[in-house]
Amino acid sequence: MVDVATQSLDDHAAIARALREKKRRSEKRAGLIKHAFLIACTFIMIYPLLWMLSSSLKPSDEIFGSLSLWPSEVMWETYPEGWEGLPVSFTRFFGNSLFVTVLSVIGNVISCSFAAYAFARLEFKGRNIAFALMMMTLMIPYHVVLIPQYLIFLKAGWVDTYLPLIVPKFLATDAFFVFLMIQFFRQLPRELDEAAMIDGCSAFKIYWAIIMPLSLPAVATAAIFSFIWVWEDFLGPLVYLNDINDYTVPLALRMFLSQDSISEYGQMFAMSILSIVPIIIFFIIFQKFIIRGIAMSGLK
Amino acid sequence: MTQFNRRRFLKTAAMTAGAGVAASSFSLPTFAQDARIRHFWWGNPDRDERTFAVIDIFNSKHPNIFVEGETLGFSDYFTRLTTQIAGGNMADVIQQGYGVLFEYVDRGAVVPLDEWVGNTIDLSKMDQSALDAGTVNGQLYALSIGANSHMAMYNTRLYEEAGFRPGEDFDPYGWTYEDVARIGAAVTDATGTFGTDDNTADYQNFSDFVVQKGGKLYNDDGSYGPTQEIVEEYWETWKMIRDAGATPPGPESAGQVGAEVSQWGIVTGRTATTYAWSNQLVGAQNLMQDTLGAAMFPNTPAMVPGSYIQPSQFICLTRDSANPEAATTYMNAFVNDLDMTKVLGLERGIPSNSEVREALRPTLEGAAATSVEFFDTIQDKVAVLPPPFPTGANEVEQTFERMAVAVLLDQGSISDVARDFLRQAEAILARA
Amino acid sequence: MRDYLQKYGAGYVFLTPWAIGFLGLALGPILASLYLSFTQYDIINAPEWVGLENYEYMFSFDTRFYKSLQVTFAFVFLSVPAKLIFALGVAMVLDKGIRAIGIYRALFYLPSILGGSIAVAILWRQLFNQDGVVNAALGLFGIEGPYWLSDPRYSLYTLVVLAVWQFGSPMLIFLAGLRAIPQDLYEAAEIDAASKPRQFFAITLPLLAPVIFFNLVLQMIEAFKTFTGAFVISGGTGAPLDSLLFFTVYLYNEAFSFFRMGYASALAWVLLIIIAIFTAIAFYSSRYWVHYENERG
């Protein structure tokens, strides 16, 4: 398909230029419509954020009584008060979360791409069985393995440390990322590895110098997802961390609410807003790597 | 990231790599000389602050015991607790609610305190009713750290607008279901806000009703008490109130089953009366501009008491405690030491220690004062606390709430749903 | 032996971290849950072997088990196609060059970020209550909206809407997949005067197939296992009238509310087998519609 395309491109270079010009004009019009559509969608997408923002600024006796997005009185103090609103400061919680999340992202990207490379590009006996077993780990409902897993980490003496949250990430336990990268690795032309192999490149060199750079969009996607999911995870921190000094942000957020006494909703919403700031920053930086692939064009 | 965490992480990593499996943070040398006690509770910002402060007081008074606090939000508390039960590493002292305590006792997760009574634990100032509530099969398993009762909360502004003043136009401590229908309909007409929540699916109201009718929720042999007639009559009673125009339409009420405080109709301005636990008054008031009044749950004209005064929360000693002597010393201080109870205040409910209660009284205002006044008034208007409910009681309660929704949605006749519910309740109790 | 190592050695080396993780952390708990499914285990006391009793009870007596299957299947079949189509559509719009693209991507991802938070439960009530935002919007068109959340006929749809609204992750993966399609193919097609729909079916779909396949399988698995949204919105119980009794919500209640971990494990294995069957079908069918670059070369 690539060859055919390349050929016709040569034959019709002049027509192509004319077509591009025409396309540019019609694209301008389409661009406006697109923006209008996107802005409408965007409003639906950000409504919850606006609602949370407005709730974080309302007096607590107004959050649930009124549907209006405009607070009768803007309470900026929920932010500083919420930041210090629990027995331990949110400076600490954010630090803990960043520590766990950054290490987890590194672990996930390295270990899952390793496994994906093996599954997608290398041959070994038992590959299909290993792959099926890996998929099985995705299918079992988490709540029934929670306790057996807890017992393993308890035996290891790791409860009350960050190890149960971080070490598994270096062992490619999240099959989602392995499978994701497999799908992208398999899209890369075989000729690349074969050529490199003939040049005497080791498997590791091929992984590092060819597969990973060419799969940058997939790797960036995996990094983004693993940042968000680890950052938001509360079940892991919930069972493995007992000391409030070690808590991560999502666990801390849930401590503002009470069943049988006063809940600090305003502070909870304020800290919820702040808690997504690191996600947005990470997202905006890493989405830049979801770029046009150079893989196949590079073959020309 | 703080230095502390990085160090701690690396230390643990090194420890595990080197020393193998045995090294846990439990055996860190720092407190090896002292008894290390873990206290685990569900909290909120205010409670957490008070409890950590109390722990500091205790630790400074008892140099050879080191108490560590662990806290979580209520919604997460039992998930962690369950995991720790399986791991055999529960905290020494845990917080428990009245409803679930008995399952934990039944299955052996918490242990009796009797051998420590008169030794490390002093019960002389505790209300007898609170002690009874923590007693199962003649053994004391739990110390009450706050009393609780059913409470109807009403919006005083809306009631006044409709012409109802407590004590003059209705008796908050002796109103009937007919009163609720009449007042509710009048409030709906006068204010446009529905006069009352619909309790068709409220198991707490149902349990009151059973006792008001002279029945029992559970028979002595553990079988289910309510009869077909009682279940039907309860749902008919609330249908009467609904038909009077006092409540929101059935489907709206169906959406309120199990709603948390912030979503209650009285908080969001949909209704003028709700039915809950007395220790929720302060929290609900905090989310509202109008002032809340306190009343008992409605009764039948015969006025047989149906509500109980029961502990809202207990502290218990777990079977995983390695040093019950130190743990019970701490538990004792938690309920008796006036320096500590002063800091704890009413935050967990009305204290069960009379001395502590009197010391607190002058400091109260607003909804907290309303709660205490309510408690003083209902003392002689409540029923005797029944023996602990059997295992499976929680599931029966959830089943009731689920099936009552069919009544609210008009999916099936009251007698059919009632029959179905009783059959399922029986099956649950047989399976448990 | 030497040849063997030369041929397969690299594969095993790269697989080592995963193998350690699988054998050390995943396999044990999975087998443990299989064992527990044949026991009565209240978490507090040691498990007690009961043979097939859990499974017998489930299939012969447990009406809520069947109800939860029905709810879960309905959810999977409604939400997965809708979410994938929506995600692909938005990804294609975002794939073309428009200004401030990064901002749009982030904004479109927002619902997925907020998805797991407790705030969503409250938000969903505010949106779908009888006097909520959705009915207010319907009211503008003179439509009287139903009781979305408390009427069992509609409550599941609100969960489907929630799932579709959180289309961020398949969207991002589609986007990465679209970016891997060489642009010269489209340019060539333009020259051949192929219409846009034709380009879509002749170029985009076939080249995107591996990614579509990935999203399909993963979204299906996730949909079968859906928990958080249903749990928080139904108050943890599957209300009203079990219309939100998702399989995992039921399972969680059995395990953690009613202390029947053995039974919950049996439920988990039934779900695992159901998911495995559907995944196997997807993999089998993929032979006919998913082609990988490295298999052609």
C-alpha cells in the first residue's frame, strides 16, 4: 500500500498542490464549525469542573441548597483552610502522591514496554500461554484478590510502607499497559528489526533505539494513563498505608466527609480542584509526544 | 516529596532486601521498650484533630505506653478493617458502630473486657444502659463513647410559616403519624416545600413501628419478629401520609433511600422534615441556613415507646492486640480521663459518663445544645434496648430498604411486597 | 541448548520482570481466590471447604446473581459501542490540525479524571434529580423529564451516559493510533479523488484496527468489571430495585458487607469465565479484521 501511494504521489505532484490549496480554503470554513462544535462539547465536559469550583467557593450551608453556579459570597479561604484542614498538611500529601506516582510511572513504562517488546517482537516458547495468563490478570475482579495480595505484602513486612504501591509497577503487573504497547509495537514494520539485526544490533539496542522512539505516542499515552491512575488510586493506599503522614491525596480527600458529624465539603472541593492540577500539567506536557508517527514515512 | 518518606522508603527497601521477611515496621527499635498501641477510628477533620490531641495527652501521662492514631473516612474504614482482620493485624483498639458490633463479636474479631474491669478499666461512672448495650451473652465487649437515638429533624422556618410551633401546635415528643400527615400536608400547601420525607423505605422508622405495636424485631430464638400484618400496616400508614400530600411523589422518595446527609431532602430544600440519628443533627445543620428543630419519631396514639437510646460508637479491644493491658488502660482513659474527654467533647455523641456530661453542658450552643436538650427530654420516653441482633440483621435491613422501593414505585401491592420481604428475611437468617 | 538460548534468550530476559510479578504477586492471589470459591470464608475465621456449594447456590437459588448478570450485560452492550464510537469520532476531530489542540485534549479528558472521585456521586444527583440540570434542559423543549435515578427503567441509562462521558482514555489511544497512520496515504487518496467516507473505510479503519481491537477488548473487560460509578451512585447497594446491581457491586457487598468472601470468590470466577469467553471470541474474530504490519512483511 505504501509503495502504491508513493508512486502515485510522484505522478500527480502538480495536481496535489492544487488540491492542497483548495483543501486549505475549505478547511478554514470547516475549522470554524469544528471550533463551534468543540466549544459546545467542551462546556459539557467542563461543567463538573465549574460546578466543583463553584462549590469550593460557597459557604457550606449553600452548597447543596442552591443550584446556582454563582456563590452568594466567594469564600477563597476554603483553599488555605483546606490545605491545613486535616491533622497533616496537604504539602505532605501532595509530596507523598508525587513520590509514589512518579516512581510508578517510571516503573510502568520500563517494565511494561519490556514485556510488550518480548510479546510483540521476540520469539520464545510458551508465548501464547504467557499472553493468555497475562490477560487473565485483567479479568479477575480486584476485590477478591485484595486480601490474598495483602497477605503477601504483610508477610514481606511491606505493609505501612510505599513498597506495595511501587514495586509491582516495576514488575509489569498492569497488563493494560503491556497489551497497549504490544498493539503499537506490532504495527511497526518488521524490516526495521531485521535490518538492525543484520547490522549486529542486540535485542536491547533494537528495543531502545528503534522500537521505543518509534512508539513514542504509545509510550506517552501509557505514561499519561499511569500517572492519572496511580495519582487517583485510593484502594492501594487505603489498605497499605496506616500512618496519616504517609497518606496520598485521594485518601486525604475522603477524610473531609463524615457520616455522623460535620463534613467540610467546601474544603473537600477546594482540595479536589487542586488535586487535579498536577494531572493537567503532566497531561499537557506529555500529550505533546502524541505526535505524527515517523515510522512508515521513514521507510520511503 | 519529603525527606522523611524517601528515607523511610529506602530504609524499608534495604531492610527487606537484607534482613528478609521478618523485618516489619512493627519491630522498629524506637518503641521497642514501650507498649505500642494502635487506635483506629473513622473520623472527620474535627474529630481527627481532637483524637490526636487526646492521644498526645495520654502519651504524656503514660510514658511507658505509646499510642498511635490511625484514621480514615467512614466510607473507607470498614474496607481497611476487613483487610486487617484477614491479615491478623487489626489495631489494638478500634471504633465500632452499634449495628455491626455483634457480627464482630459473633465471629470473634473483638474480645471481652471483663478480666480488665476493676483492673485497668473503671466502670463506676458509666451509665448502666451504655454498659448493657456493650454486653453480649453476659460479657462486656465494648465501651460506649457516645449515645444516639432516632431523631426527627424539622425545618423551624417552614413549620412556622405554616403555623406550627413546637409545644403549642404540636408535641415534638409525642406526635402521631396522623399529626405528621396533617402537619406535612399543611406545610406543603403553605410553603411549596414537601412537609416530610417519606419513610416507607426507612428501616429505622420501621423498627420503631414494630416496637410501638408491641412487637419485637427479633424473637428470642433469633427468628424475625414482624408479621405480615405489621409490615403491611407500616406501609399503609406511610401511604396514608403520602396520599395526604405531605411527602414528595413516590419515585422521588425512592431516590432518597440511603442518601448521605448532603443529599437529604431537608438539606437540598425539597422537604421540611427528615428522620435520622441524633448525632447527625450537627452535621445536617451545618449544611443548612434554616434552623433545625428536634423531635422524636412519630408514634401511634397509644404512645408505646419505640425508639431506643443506644451507643452511636463503641471502642473495642481486638483479638490481634498483643498488649491488652496497655490497650485497656488507654480505653479506660478515653472514656474516664476528664482532661481527655474535655477535648473530645460531644463530637462522637452524648457521652455515657454522667460526670463527663455535666462538665460539658455549659459549653454548648446551637445544634449541640438542641441535641443535649433532646436527650434529656427523651430519657423516660424510650423503650428498653433489645438484646443484640443476630448475624444477618444488616442484610435484612438492606433487603427491607430495597424492597420497600417497590412500594414507593407502585410496583406490586403492599401485601405482595410484604410477603416477599418476610420470605427473604427468613432465608437470609437461615443462611447466616 | 546454546541454540535455544540464542533463539529465545532475549525473549525470556525481556519477560523476566513480568514473570516475577506474575508468579510472585498475581498468580498466588488468583489461585487463592479459586480455592476460596470452594469454601465458606467469613474473613475472620479460617476458610472451611464446602465443595461446589457456592456454585450450586448461585445457579439454583440466587436471583440477585441473575439480576446482576442482566444489569451488567445490558451495561456492557449499551456502553461499550457508544463509548468507542464517540471516542473515535472525537479523536478524529482532534487529530486534524486545529489551534489550541492540547487544551481541547485536556478538557475532553477531564470527565475521566474526575470519574473516580466522590464528587461524581453528588454531581450525578445534581444533574439527574427531578429538579436537576438535565430535566431543566429538557423543560426548555417542553419535555417533562422522568426520575432518572430513582426509576429503575432509567437509572441504568444514567450510568451508560456516565461511562460514555468518560471517553477520555479510548479517545487518547485512538489519537495515538491515528497519529501512527502515515499522512501520505491520505494525500494519495485525495489525488485519486477518493471521498472522505471512502478514505475512512479504506485507510483509517484498516490501519487503526489493532488499536480499535485493543480498545474494544479493554473497554469490554472494564465494562464487565465496572464498579466505582455504580457503587457511589447507587449508595453502594445497587438501588433502586437492584437496577444498578452491577456484578462487582454485588460481589463487593457479599465480600465486605456480609462477610461471604468464599461466595464472592465464586462470583468472581464466574465473571472471569464470562469475560474470558468474550475476550476469546474477540481474539478469534480479530483474525478476520485485524492485520498487523509485522505480519505482512
